[in-house]
Amino acid sequence: MLLGCSKEEKREYTLPNSLCRTTVNPDLLSPFLPPGKKLSIHEVTPNGGTQRCNVSVDGKLALVASQVWWEEGGSVAAVASVHAQVDNGEITADEKLLYSGTGAVGKAEGCTDASHPSQALFTVLQVFASGRDDASSMKQLATDYTKQVKVSKNCG
């Protein structure tokens, strides 16, 4: 008879299917959220051009999903350079997505807003939960999240 020595931690909360009114596939979010008892989501607007969705597990920040208005000619690399967890990522051939194991920046092309003239909308994902580094899953999550933002009311 073999007995397991390690105590496997479980997720006692339900994975969300939206991040602050933006639909997400819970299966794509799963690799980036740690085990725990309670998940909470809080929307923060630190300035007029950013909406941030903070996802915490048991009171610890696990993931941040943001929508950021940035200068129109800006690149995903420029946006990534000012966001923790995203630097040194791989840029896709079309230059619309930069991703690493712990973060991503996507360009939500075609989005406009009268209150943000001459600006483009970018999505930013940042993983703060430790041990949750997965570049290929992040690429999928960032692609899906950016696509959902493009069909949201924020896109205009």
C-alpha cells in the first residue's frame, strides 16, 4: 500500500467566467489562479485611461487584467515595458500580442473612444500568484481576452 506524503491543495472557489464584465473562458484562466478557499474580484480605475480588474485568492493578489488607453502609435512592447510581470515576452509576427509565462499585452485593434482621441486600446494581463508561469496558456488567455474586449462596450 502506498500512501501519499504530500497534501495536495485544492481550489474551493469557482473559476470566474468574466473579469469585470469581460467574458473569459474559465479553463484559460485556471493555470494562473492558485488553490485556495475564496476568490474575490475588484475593479479599480487608477486614472481616466485605465480599468483594472484585480483577482485575489484568499486575500492575496493573483492576477490583474487591465484595459489601457495608450498613444495611437504605441506598440505592445512599449505598453509591456511599464507593466510588471510582462517584460521580456515574445511578440507575435503581427505585433499585436506580447506574452510571457506571467503576463501579456494585446492590442485591441479598431477600438475607439471619443474621450480618448488619438489613443488605442490595449489589454494587459499580469500574474502575481507564484509558480504560475505558463507562456503557451498565457498566449491563449491573452488572445481570448483581447478578442472579448474588442466586442465589448469599451471598444466603441
